Amino acid sequence: MTDLPLAVTMGEPAGVGGDLMLLAWCRGGVPPFFVLDDPDRLTALARRLDLAVPVTAIDAPEAAAAVFPEALPVLPVPLAAAVAPGAPDPANGRAVQDSIERAVALVTGGRAAAVVTNPIHKAVLQQSGFHHPGHTEYLAALAGGHAHPVMMLACEGLRVVPVTVHVSLAEAVRTLSREAVVTKGRITARALGTDFGIAAPRLAVAGLNPHAGEDGRMGTEDRDVVAPAVDALRAAGIDAFGPLPADTMFHAGARATYDAALCQYHDQALIPLKTLDFAGGVNITLGLPFVRTSPDHGTALGLAGTGRADPTSLINALTTAAAMARRRARAA
């Protein structure tokens, strides 16, 4: 298991994913991976970017390790339409989905170590018949529908998990529940052990309101929802503490006291992480039966094909996925 290559999906072919894969291979020092993509597209893109990346089509993941030191291994996924960087075409939506489906099947079938996904363009995919709200929901469906995916963002020195994710702030406040905080806290604590090797995980739980509500004087959610959830996590044997005022829990001294921060809404989690490491953050999906990581950014259509893309986030996603897969293999 530990010697298996990583399976990297194409993402939106008109986006920045192709640039990043070529640049990551050029940088070197990354775990062996193969790409589920169109070899002709990547060959043409390497030429456009003036990158000396030989692209070699492989017929099985097992061939990737031998190819990787000398060339970028590509398990072919044909595209239906020619690709113009920055101009997505719904005709290629089926290929994007096929890339993801095949990557998951190869990992769950024991032929690849982990899935690393390049960013997709949801609106374009939905024009091609994609019926899922996003990437993570699609992966959960591919996992068999029993998974409870949880988004973690990670960089050096900080891991954050938002309880509510891609909803408005008003909806986040309205839908925040004790059950949601407890469920995500349990999944996060379990993953910190199995995937990150932390024997006794510590969870800092952010308050929703300023000053964590000041016992109801600045909103009752922290007193009535978050605090009981923290109590429930502690009763389950998890070292959780809070609710904490969010404005004082992300400085260096505070970060040293916990292994992950459970935040109540999207920006409360992502602002500190992206401030610390805008270029290098990794999106990790906890709660799946396979390892999945992704760069912490979108398709960056304006950068596609320009050579100005920064591959740091993809490189970190590759190294993080490999480390997580090794830990799961050792625990199996």
C-alpha cells in the first residue's frame, strides 16, 4: 500500500490544474503520482509553457512508479473537445467526471494510494449533467453514500474545520446545531489520530459570536448550542475546549495549545489559514473511506496556460495525501 502511486484527477481542463501538475513534476521531490487526463492535452500544454516535461501514457497504475522518474505518467482519459486555457467547454464534463470516478475506483480497489483532485468548475460541469452540489458531495456518493465528509483546511501550524461551510452567514447562524458541532468534532478527532498520527488530539472550539457570546449578552448560540456540544465531546473522551473567542485563538501562542480548530462558519476558519499560508494550504476531506486531498484554491481560469501558476498548494496536497495513506496503511 505504501508503495502505491497517488491518483491525480484532471480537474477542469481549461483551468490551472494541468499547469500545476506539470510544474509539480518539474519541481521534483514529490511522491510518485499519475494523472488521469488526456496525454495529448498535457503534451501540448507543456509545449505552450516551455516546460521540459515528457508525458508518457500508461495502461495501468502499476506502470507509474517505473515511469515517474523520467516522465509524467498519464492514464488516458480522452477529452471530447479541444481545450483552450481559460475557456471551459461543457462537452468535456463527462471526461472530468470519468477522471474522478476512475481515481476513486483505483484507490478503493487497492491500486493507488490516495486521490488528489484538481479543482473543478461546478457550473460548467452541471451544464454537462453533473447533479451534485460540489466535488465533496460527489466523492461521498462514490464512496457509497454512507460517508460523512468533513472539510479540513491545513497548513504548517494550523488545521481548521468549519462546521457550516458554503452557506450564507445568516443561514450558518440559523442552521448551527449541537449535533453538527459534535459530529464534526468526533470525525475530526478520529482523523487526527488515524490520518495525522496524533495520539491524544486536542480540539479548540470557536465561539460563534464576539467574545463567545459573553454568556448570552452577545447572542445565545454559544451558551445554548456550542458549549453543550463541547461538553458532549468531552463526555465522549475527546479533549475539546471552548467556546473560545475567535479573535484570540489564532495567534502563535494559542495555536500551540490545540491540534485543530473547530470553527462555526466558513470565513471564521479560512481567513486565519489563508492569512498564514495563502499559497500553500491543503483541502483535506475527512470521513471518507479513502484519502482525498486537493489544492486549496479554484480553477484560476485567468492563470491557466500562462506559466504564472504557483504549484505549492498542489505539491503540499500530494505530500499530505502520501503521508495520510502511509498512516492508514500502517494502521490496517
